Amino acid sequence: MDHSRPDGHVTDSMSRGGSAGVPADQATVRRSNLALVLRHVSACGPCTRSAVAAATGLNKATVTSLVSELQARGLVKETGPQHAGSVGRPGVALVLDGSRVGALGMEVNVDYIAAIATDLAGRVIVDRRIGFDAMGSGPERSLDELARMAEMIVDDLDRLGVTPAGITVAVPGLIDTTGTVVVAPNLGWRGVAVAERLSHANIAGHIPITVDNDANLAALAEYTSGVAAGTSDLVYLTGEVGVGGGVISGGRLLGGADGFAGEVGHVMVDASGELCRCGRVGCWETKVGLAALVRMATPDRAYGMGPQIVRDPEERLAEIEQRRAEGDPRVDVAVAEVGRWLGIGTAMLVNLFNPRVIVLGGYFARLADLLIPAAQQTLACLGMSSAVERCRFAASDLGFGAASRGAAGVVVERALYDPTSVKILTPSAIGMIEGTPMA
């Protein structure tokens, strides 16, 4: 499993001193070596301590010490003797320990809150989503609900003997480096300190909390484990009430100077179009967002049509599909119109970023068979021919959980690149670790 970081980001904790009570300069070296050993075991396990030493260039005594600390933090475990075909006693094999440390990714969107918890190998432990009117509830109530779900899942993980190494929250908006939502137009949020607010909630322990853009996190999930996994140049498009984009270019997440790249939903495509929630006119998401489809296909159920029970996007799609099965002509007309505008927008993205794959997420994926033909036809007309010929559409198989999965993946990557960010789970090992070689 390749754990190279597509965003190229080095976590802040990598620069802090103090690993297991040793001086800062020695702790920095040890932290780096811990990460080196852990990533090797993750990528190449099962492997023996001798194999780790040979592959990393560290001496065996140091590897033994580092492995002891990684075991104390619940990150690696022994699986039994490994026979390498050579004469002599077999070594004990090491693998990533998926049973004690996990990752929690969460998402708050216009009409739902979702969460996915995984182990360090990316296997899903908890997958939960509830309908919730975040747009109408305001940031305080929304973050209260988000914290409540986080508390429940952390308690569930605790009963399973799993300690979350961190929580990352996906939000459909612009996020600064402090975890504050600068603006999330479809939620109506401005200047909301999400990370700070959640850090004061009653979530067990001192779990690190970070916040990032939903489309960026979903793009990372697609790059690592989705339908286009490993594709070094791809664009992921969210199919929600709002539309966002995550761009992987040359195997790295394109962030921009302030980390705000990817707001493709607010690119103007129709100067005489409708007013967008961002305050501008004719934004792409007013043409292809879920709200636009619902308004055209089921106008009696449009967003904002009086008080209604908040429905999960899947429920709205099920109703649209039912009406199509019943022969309602408005559905096919609406889907064709969305597909046409989807092609117009993706033509700009193909011309700008020259991706190999356009991954359609959210409701785009659910209706991909109907949307792609119209989008492909329009793209062929408007995109640069050589770039279009080598680019394809693909429907995500991660559903509406892509951002949550990507958020959990960020937590896993942080643990792999800074094992000291995971607290020691075996207190009796602390004394042993403090007295061991640093390099």
C-alpha cells in the first residue's frame, strides 16, 4: 500500500520536539525514524525487524527500540515467525496493527451529517449518515449535532478497543489553516471556527481535530482508493446541493496559495443566469447542483419550498428515479439539461488541467449512466480535442461518503508520518522507551 502524500503536506507535529520525554533534537531524529519504520511495515509487511533494518539502513538495535515504541502506541504488532528460506531461526514478522488505533472522518453538508471511522489500513469500522438541515440550523446547532455524532462514534470505537488518532471534518467551503470556515455559501457560514469549537466539545480525550474542504478530501479518497486510484491527474466533482472540485495534478492535491483552489462551482458559466447563494450570478452549481436538478425534475419538492422534513440526498434521488420510472417527462428533460451544463463546465476543467479522468461523485455518480452521454457530447464540442480524447468520465463508487473517507485517510496519513501524534496506549512501556537508543 503506497502511503505517499498526494498533497505534499508535512504535518505541524513533525516539527515539534518531545518524543517519549527525550530532548527535542533527539526526539526529532527519533520521530523521523519511527515514521520511516512504520511506513515500511505498512507498505511491505509482514516483515521482520532484520528486514526493516536492511531496508531502512537503521541498525538492528535501533529498529528493535523503534518497534517497541510503535507497539506501545498500538501501531504495529507481531504476527508470528517468518521463514525467509535461509538457515537459522526465523524472525518474528511485523504488520500494521489495525485493531487498536483508528481514524474518524466526518462531513457536514447542506442536508446531512456523515461519518466514517477506519482502522489504519483503511478498513471501514463505522459508516453513518443522518439527514440534517445544516443550512437552516446555523453553525451552532450544526456543530452541536456534529459533536454529538462524534461523541457517539468515539464511544462505539472505545467499546471495540479502538482509539481514534484524530478527527478530520469535511466542510463545503473555504477553510483556512486554523480550521476556520472562511465562507461556506450553501451553509450560510462565515468565519466559523469549527476546529476550535469542536475541541471544546465533550469528545473523549484530547483528540486532534482538523478541518478541510469536502471536495479536496473526496479527491484524496478517489486518488488512494476510488475508481481512479493511482491516476496522477484527475478531477473529482462533488454532486451535492453545491458543486466543488478537487484537482490531483502530478499526483499532488492542487491547493493554491491559500488552499482555496477547487471552487469550480462558483465559476460563472451564464452571465444572465440565476443568483447563486454566494451572491454572484450564473455560477456553475446553479446549473448542475442537486438543487437545480430537483427544481427542474420535481418542482413541487424544490429546496426552500416551505417547511419540509429534511431528506437525505439519496431519498431525493430515489423520488426522482421513481418519477422517471412512472414516465414523468420532466425528469429526462432535467437530466439532459444538467448533463449539457456538466459538459460545459468540464470542458473548461479539461482545458485548464488536462486530467485523464473526471470522477463524478455524489448524485452525479448515482445518475452517471444518464448524465455522462450528454456531458461527453458537449465536452467533445468544447474541449481541446487532443485533451478530450485522452480523458474519460468515471462514476465514483464511494457514494456520498467520499469526503468522510478522505477525511479519515488524512488522519491515517498523519499517523504514518508522525507516529508520536498517537498517544502511548501501553503505559508500562514508557520507561523502556525513554532509555532506548535515539538513532
